[in-house]
Amino acid sequence: MSLLATPLAVVDLETTGGDPALDRITEVGIVLVDGDRRVEWSSLVNPGIPIPGNIQRFTGITDEMVRRAPSFADLAQQVSALLSDRLFVAHNARFDHGFLRNEFARLSLTFAPRVLCSVKLSRALYPGYPRHGLDAVMERLGLSCDARHRALGDARVVCDVLDIVKRDFPVAQIDAAIRKAGLTASPVPGLAPGAVGDPPEAPGVYLFYGAPAAPGAAADLLPAAAETPLFVGRSRNLRARVLSHFSGPQKAGLAARLARETRRVEWTETAGELGALLLEAKLVKQLQPPYNKPPRAAGPAVALHLLGGLGNEVAAGEAALVVVDLDRVAPQQLSGLYGPFRSRRDCMAALREMATAWQLCPKRIGLQGHERRTAACVNVQIKRCRGVCCGREDVRQHDLRMMSALDGLRVPDWPWPGRVVVRERRPSALRGDRHWLSHWCYLGSAAEEASALPAGVVARFDYDHYRILRRHLETLPVEAVEPA
């Protein structure tokens, strides 16, 4: 017997937006399918938050319509009973399943059905067609809907699609397509049902959570009863990466401990790799999970500031380079500095290597104190300094070598006059992101339709964000960047 012949719950939701962690359900539509018998149920849902104007226009569901509707908490037991012991089917099932899973989780209820996505089923059965959204499927199969973009109307259409599939394809081909589409939300060994959920095959960031911290444990960022963030990771394919932590070859060491201690997984899908890298760096600093590699050194990032320069040399015996803390430097002043370095310790190590490689004076480049301007530095006697510190070498000759040594470390000019927004979108993806940047600083991200960041965001230098932006901005197409 084909899996489609088992009891089904065909589900569609309308929501206030596309993020299950932030947005809420405004309508639930369910069609229970038992062979040829259908039972329909639907309800508006008071989301507890305003419905954006563009969503109201798209679905026709207004704030006034849901004002007196029950909350999801009022409907949770009824919805759970309707869906119990049935194969959960939805078009783009990750969306509907994700919203329901989050709503149930807010009520401390587990929701972990077997899930079949009819988009993936369509791709498996109709590989010659490029588009598999519900409108495209309806056009291809000659279906109509008198309540498009309403929950029950769309659920009915998915039922009609399944009826055509069962009519037009043999059972063996349907089952092969279901296997190819993949039933999601199946239990992971060692984890409670629903703990992993249904990560998308998309770029993003994921978080592993463990049991609440013991009393007295360091958890300053968390409420006393909150779960402990164990690990933050990123991937171009969240689904494959998250599941790899719990499958494949037997884990050992830290990987095995992380898998054993994980109780729940969350993820945030991003439009591309840049957004995932920026968010991962931000969360690692904010949460400081124990299974992420700790920072190599404490303290703020630093850079080198050149005093004087060729034609305006600092006097012999004085330092021509000074170390500056970047948390005290306005981002607009980064251009022309040298570095940056993750910490003062890394900066000193780089200066020592530079002094050896270029025979530079440690007093001149800020590695040694300046008790007497004419006193020789420690490197003169071992012939690693040519004596600019004590008058044996001309200042200009020394500083020419110093400038050559510094050449590759200069912080480049910010390519734009001021703040910009970078648009990021995957090919053929439904979502896009906007990233706000200013003078090598990351200000934040929002969904593509957002027009601006919240007021009051201040640009602050972050070493990891700087490295990410240096690596990625060079490859961006010109049309992806616009003034903010």
C-alpha cells in the first residue's frame, strides 16, 4: 500500500511573515484524508501581533478579522488531536511544519509528525518542469481555487494534487518519489522527537542547546531556567550539516560529547554565505558557547598608526609606530591604519617578525621603550638593527624599509562614501536579505523587504566581521550594493 493511502493531514497556514521564530500564525486549514473520505477544519488565529500591510493585502486576512479569533494556545489541543497519527502533508512543508513546531514549543508541547513536502514530491514526479510552486502546479494540472492564499483553500488544492498523483502514477513510482522527496522530522537517535526538526537545504546558522545550566554556573546571558547554548555553526546546507552531527561514522571526543549533550536544535536560514558568516560571528561572541573555539586572546583589536612618514620623519630615537585600540577609533578613521590585529599580543608578534625580516629598530617601531633618545636598541649589538636609534643609519633609509614592511598591512579605504546596504539572494530562492555596512563595520541584517535598520545602530569595529567583509566585498557584483 502506498504511503499516500495511509491517513493524511493536509495542512496550510497563513502567517504574519516568513520567520517562524518571530512571526505568528493567522489561519490554520486542515483536510483529513482517509481514502476517499475528506474532513475539513479551519480557523482564524489571533497572532497577538499586528499583521503587516503587505501580508493583509496578499492573504485578505486583516487585523480586524483576527481581533476576536482564538489564540493558538486556545486551539493547540484541538489541532494536535486532528494531526495525531497522520502523515503531515503540505506544499513547502518546511514552512508550515516549522511554524506549528514553534507554536507548540512555546506551549512546551512536542510536535514531531512524519512530514511529506508536496513541492519535493512534485519535483520527483515531474522532473521535466522547472517550477513547482502551487500556482505552477495548478496551471500544469488544470486546477482552480476559489480561495487562493487562504489556508483551507490552499489545503484543498494540495489534496486535489494528491488525487491526481494517485490516479496518474503507479504505486511503485509514487513510493519511489516519496523516498526521493524524503520524509522529514523523523526521530534522531539519542534526541527527543522533534528536537532537530526539519532543517532546510539552504545556507544559514544553527545552534545546539543543552540542559539548563547548573546553579552557580556561568550563564550571565541567560535566564536561570534557560537552556544552555552549546555550539554555533554555519553551513551552505543546514540540513546536511545538522544531521551529520548525529549520523555517519561513530563520533569520538568533543564531537561525541556535543551530540550526547544536545537537547534541541535551532537554525536561522540566510539568503547566502555572507549573511551566515556575519551572523555566526555575532552569535559566537554574544553567547560564547563552550564547544566553539574560544578567542585566542583577550582585549580589543588593535592597529598600528604611523607617525610622520617619508618627507616628514619622526626624529631618530623616537617611535614612528604606535599601537591604537580600535574600540577607541571612529570607523571613519580606520583607513590609513595598519593591521588590524585580533589583539595586542598578535600585534607585538607581527612587529617582532617584521623587525627580524627587515632589520628594523625595535625602538623605532614601538617594541622597546625610549628611555634615552640616543641609546642603542637591544638589536644593535646582535646586528639585527642598523643603528637608526643611535645615529648609525639615516632615518629615511630605515623608514623606507619600514614602509615596505607595512605595505601589505594598510587598511584599505572604504570603497563607498558612507553607509551602504548589500542585497544577497540565492538563485531561484524565495527569500533575500539586506546587510547594512559602514566603513568595514557590520551594522545588521533584515529581510529583503525591510527599508532601513532600526534607529540608533552605531558602527563598532569587529575584527571577525572585518575579515569577512574584506574577503567577500571584493567579489560582489556592483548592482548588489546601494547607498543606505
